[in-house]
Amino acid sequence: MKIALAQINPTVGDFAGNVSAILDFALRASQLGAELVIFPELAVCGYPPADLIEKKTFLDAAQDALERVAASTEKLNLAILCGSVLPSGAMPGKMARNVAALCQRGKVNFIQQKMLLPFYDVFDEQRYFEPALSQSLIEINGTTVAISICEDAWNDKGFWPHRLYASDPIERLMASAESGDDAPRLLLNISASPFWRGKQTTRRKMLAALAQRYGAVVAMVNQVGGNDSLVFDGSSFAVAPDGRLLVQATSFEEDLVLLDTSSAERVDSAAEADETAQLWNALVLGTRDYVRKCGFKKALVGLSGGIDSAVVAAIAVDALGAENVTGIGMPSEYSSSGSVDDARALAENLGIAFDLFAIRSIYDSFTQALAPSFQGTPFGLAEENLQPRIRGTLLMALSNKTGALVLTTGNKSEMAVGYCTLYGDMVGALAVIGDVVKMRVYDLARYANRERTVIPIDTLTKPPSAELRPDQKDTDSLPPYEVLDPIVEAYVERYESVGKIAETQGVSVKLVRHVVQLIERSEYKRQQAAPVLKVTEKSFGPGRRFPIAAKVQI
């Protein structure tokens, strides 16, 4: 059978736009001679729809949209397999089903309902969907096919040392064949599987293991694009029964690839981009889709002359185009002339507009107004934080006036330990690098400079500083980032204990305990932060839920 893997970028709730994309890709697949075209999980409504699923009008619109997709198959002369949300009709039970719908000859001929509903990290599917009690094989053009939806393929006892579910839908489907001759030789998986570092390799190995276990061709089509804090990399592919790659779609882009299951041809494994390139591409895609899917075109970035804002500006230019990005410099009396020069040079290198607003006079007005209350107290945190809060006010005023979104420039290391100012440098619509620890920010900067100098060399080499008081350095308040980052990753992403971190990292328990205390005390800040683009297994945001008012035993 000739099967097209249609890797599309749906927008949540945009039924007209999503159906248009499905029909466009289906037409292209038909012209390539495909008999079946496969689309991602919930392609009709976009993933994740969250509480929109609790609206009857949303479910009704999804059903109407699926019927339009089905009607198209009568003229296209091919079958369409696509994901959709449908009413469940369960009494009692949840209102909705997450389904893979097989559309043929003008109607929906088969529905496979998702059985395993993830309820961890960013996933909330048990909140919304009624799980399938059973699933069935289907014959498509004379071929027996096992159809699964994302998580249903992620519970193979032969691959995972620890499984989250007692049931394995793939195993049950394969065992339901009447005889060995009837066993499916084709497994199709439709997914909305978010990106994080290393996940592409995990998917490939996992599905290759399934192919080898069952002696079947396995094809997965994955959503691509950004929806809120999630980035979907696509990376759709198919593997042969021996686990070798058959076809591979482009990562981080919409794509259409053709799989001929009757051909024994293999392709060389596609060279995967290195980790930093993948990270860059994910952040560019997430930024582009967040801005555009929210109805905006332009972005503002506060440029301090530091590494974080430089990387965010460079990502924004790749995402939106230089003509749609403006850099804003806001030096105070503590900002070095070198930082201002670096910010201006960055803007010139990127080809973006650059505006300079000195904040000294505004700062003086604030301190004069506060003088009666501050009298007799030393210069300290209150005076330091006035500066980023003035900058935040200016950025938001410019955003209101120009209609451009403010991109927040803080990194994961700073967000973890609270080395950021609420209502100051944390203001904005999107935390582009909020899931990237500081040392990886430097990796991204070097990646930005891979072909030419975009980020000034001085920005890469000078000691990090918030420049909120004379001669300030980040190391005045924090351990060096090469020490801090591994602690943050171990505690935030892997939930390791203080003792294990100290032993593994070769640092003192006292130091780790201090960092952990900073992390725990800063939860209130993170819960008021802009959405963070998720690029690790555990990012700040909806996938990491901790109380603010708590006494944590560390």
C-alpha cells in the first residue's frame, strides 16, 4: 500500500484552517498516488484543546469538521486517517473521545478510540476523555492494520523498564488476529508528541522495537508546530520489520512523505541535527507559532548587552523576520558603556530596529518619591529592583502602543533560583529560553554565530551581570553557572535528593541545600511568569505543579 504521512501544523480551535490544511495535504497525497493519507492526533481541532473540550459547541464543531473531511474522500479517491475529538455518549463518563477516524468513500467508516490517556507532566487527558474499553483491527485495501493513538504505543513491556499502565493496547490488538496469517503487518500511530531534548531518539528506538517484536512495518505521523508552551517537532517516520528506517519527514516543518509498504527499499537513517541545532529549531518554531497563532506579527526584546537577551533577539529574528523585531536598550547609571555598545552592535548585526531609553531620570524620580520611606536605609534590593521594574513598564507601554509582543529574556537557571524581578525583567508574553539553563544559552549563542558574528564576542566572554549596582556580577549572589546548572537540572528535572546531587556533582551538601532553598522559595515568582517554551522533560509551567505555601523537607 502507498501511504502518505501528512505532518501538519494545526491551530487549536481553528476548524476551518485545520480542515483546509488536511484537504490540501490529502489532495497532494492523492496526486502522489497514495491510497491512504495519515494525519496527526486531534488534527481536526489541534492539540492540546484543554478545557475547550468541555464546551458542547466545540465538540459539535469538531464533528462537523470531521464530516467535511470524510466527504472529501469521495472525490479524492483515497482514504484519510486523522485524529479528532468526538462526543463520547458515555453515561456515566467523560463527554469526549480522542479518536482516529478512517474516512473512505465520503464517510467515516471506522473509529479507533484512544485507550491510554496520559495524566502526567503536561498531559491532562484523563480530565477530558473517556478511555476506550476495547479496540479493533481494520482492513484497509486488503491489508490488516492496527491503528493506535500516541500513548497507546508507549507501553511496550519489552522496551520500558517501568510501565505506567497495566494494559498494552498494541499487544492486545496484535493478539486479536484469528491466526498468525491474519496478524497485522502494518501498525499506524497518529501522535501529538511534544518535543524535548532526546525525545526524537527515544521515539525512533521505541517504534523500531515494536516493529521488530511484531514483524510489522510501523509508521508514526506526529503533529508539528507550537501551541502555547508546547513545541511539536513532527519528525514523522516509518520503520521496517527489522527496525531500519524507511521514510523520515523533516523535523520542525510541515511535510508530506510517501511510504510504499510493498517495497523492500530502505533509506539511510536521516542524520539528526545535533542537540543545540534541535534546541534552536524548537525555540524558533515555538516563538513563531506563539506570536502568530495569538494574532500578532511583531515582537519587542529588551536588549541589555547580555547573553540572554542577545540569544532571544536572534531567535526572534529567525522566527519572525528582522523587520518584525525591535530591540529596546534601557541603560541605567550602572550599565556599562560596553553593554550599550554590545546591544547596539547586536541590533545592527541582526538588522533590527533599536531604540534607546535611558532610565536614570525615571529612576531618580522614583527614589525621590520613595525617599521619606527609604530614608536612613542602605542601598539594597528595593533600589536594585526598581530598575528592571522601570524597564518592564517601558516595554509594556511600547507593546501597548505598537501591538508588538514582549519576549521575556530570562533563562531556566535564573527562574529556578529566583534571580529575576517580578513585574520587572519577568514581564512579557513568552519566556523564550525559560527552559534553557545558562550554559546552554551560551551553546545557543555559539550556534547563532556558526556562519557569521551575530552576537558580539564581548557578549560571549564578559562575566554575566544584572548591572543593578556598581561592579555587580552574578557570582556575587549565585554559584558559577557551570556549578549551578547541573544542580538545577538534577533537582528540577529529575527530582533528585540533596544528598544524591551533592555526591553525583561532587559539591557540598551545604551548597546544594542553599540552591534548593532558593528554588523552593521562588515558586511564587514562577507561577506569575510568562508561558515557558518547553524543551526539556520537566519545564516550569503546567507540567511542574508545586504549592507556593508549603514547608518543603529538603
